[in-house]
Amino acid sequence: MQIIINLLLFVLILGTIVFVHEFGHFLFAKLTGVYVYEFSIGMGPKLFSKKGKKGETEYSIRAIPIGGFCSMAGEDVENDDKSIKKDRFLQAKKPWQRFLIMFMGPGFNFLLALIVFFFVGLFGSPSLTPTIEGTVKGYPAYYSNLSKGDTIKKINNHNIYTMDDVSLYLAVADHKKPVQISVEKQNGNKETYNIKAKKETVKVNGQKQTSYKYGISLKTKTKKGLLNAVNYMFVKTGALFRQMFVTVGYLFSGRIGLNELSGPVGIYSIVGEEASQGFAALIYLLAYLSINVGFLNLLPLPAFDGGHILFIIIELIKGSPVKPETENKVHTIGFILLMILMALITINDILRFF
């Protein structure tokens, strides 16, 4: 029974994120007059479809509840309907209009996260200030001079603004070396400590995993109210953006391997873990994944929204658009490579269960 519940939650969370993303594209395509063939949630065979009132756009739900699309005139020049007026094609629109269409998919993902974090902050959110509550006996931090009330300012010379920053920079640190933690004491003095993590082997869902712990606990005071909601909304979103920038940078530099990424199977297991912690954890996961999807889609890579935006920038620089056929070929190749990458990540996710 729990498997079915987790599966439904997985579909609901990913479905919401995809719907919001594609709706961003759809809304601005309609606003700028682009002909939309189909607005679909899910991939694969159609389960349900219906034409809009004007008989123009087909709205559909497909069998595989992962992904979705907003199919616009001009995206696939080989299969375009020749009866559609040329001024309704995507390429016929001005660069700023095409930019808005491509950006607003990720933009709506960010908006979803902001709204979620606003309501979390309104009804009760933990303080994000990285203030130490204490240290855990038996772990390295306990034997340092870190003390309750210290506020962490830097880790390995990276500025720390929130608790999320602490988790991030401790996670990506070279655990073979001591981590440099700079704090501000309650009396205003600033001190720096070198602390090496303690290596542990733990079991997660029956699998052995290596973890590195410092033994630092942070203050988790809950705040509520309108002002807290606005503050939490922006500060939390900013913290997750920094997390994505660092993670992607480490991925391209090779400091994070592809085997550490998660695909749909990995996300399903995370949904199960968060569901056991309650509704608040699931809501946070929704916002977190929405920011991830939006951020990754803005990367200037073929088949991503950022790849389309890159071609718009190239057009503005060279003074003329890239041939639609050339751009489509680049995006098609990028899509194929993306599917191969997703297959490898999914295989790795499955192997983690054995």
C-alpha cells in the first residue's frame, strides 16, 4: 500500500512541476500569438485529449507521467502545418518575444517555489541564520572551541548566509583535509577553526553509504507571519540557487560524478523518504525540485530552454537568425544525448537498490 501512495505522490509532485513549467511556455506563446499544436502533460500514448474552443490547440494527458510538452508552430520545420500563417510561427516573433516564451517555463518553476516558500514561511519556517546550537560529543566539532551562539560566516573561504550554505559547503568539502570554519562569537570576535570530518558507514534503505560528520547542530527556531514569509521566500530560494550553481559547477569540473545524480527512480525513492516525514517535507521537496528543473533548463545546452535562448543571443550578436533547420538539428542531437544521459542515470539509480 505504501508503494502505491509513494507512486501517487511521485506522479503528483512531478506532474505539478511539469504542468507549471509547460504552462509558462504555453501562456506566453499564446500571449505573443504563436500557434500551439498541443499542450500535453506526460509522454507516450494519449489517454485523453480535447481540442480548445477555437479548435486550435489540443490539450492532452499521456500515459507516462514523466515529462510533458508544449508543441508550437516552427519548432519542427519538417513536420509543420503549411496551412498556418507564417506570422503565427515561433521564428516569426521578435527576439524578446521568443526569449519570454523560452524563459517563462523555468520562470514559472521559480514562481512555484516562491509561492510554496511564502506559505511555508507564513505558517511556520525554521530560522535560516547559521547559528550554532551546540556540538555533538564524540565528533570533531565537540573537541574544538566552537560553542553555542557562534554564527558561521565562512567555510573554506566561501561566504555563508544560511543553514543551507553550511550543509552545501560541508557536503562538497574535501573530507581528506580539515575544513576551515570561520565564526563570529557572541561578543563580536571572529575565530577560525580547522575541523576534520569523522567518517561513518550508515545504512539508508538497506544500502551501505559512507557519510562524513562534523558534529555541528544549528539553531532551528521556528518563525511565522507575513514579514517572515516574504523574507523566507526570497532567502530560501536564493540559498537553493547558490546550491545549484555550486553543484553544476562541480559537476562540469568533475568534482561531482554522474553517479551522484538522480533521475526519476532516484526521485521516487526520495519522495518515499520525505513522505515518511510528513506533509511539510513533501511541500519543501516540491519547491526544491521545481527550482532544480527551472535552473537546469536554463543551462545553455541543446534541447534545453537555455539552448534556445543561446540561439536568440547568437542571433542578436550576428544580426540575423540562425537557420531553423540548423537550430532544429542541434536541438535534436542534444535531445538524443539527453535521453542517453537520462538512461544512464536511471540505470545507476536502479543499481543502487541492489
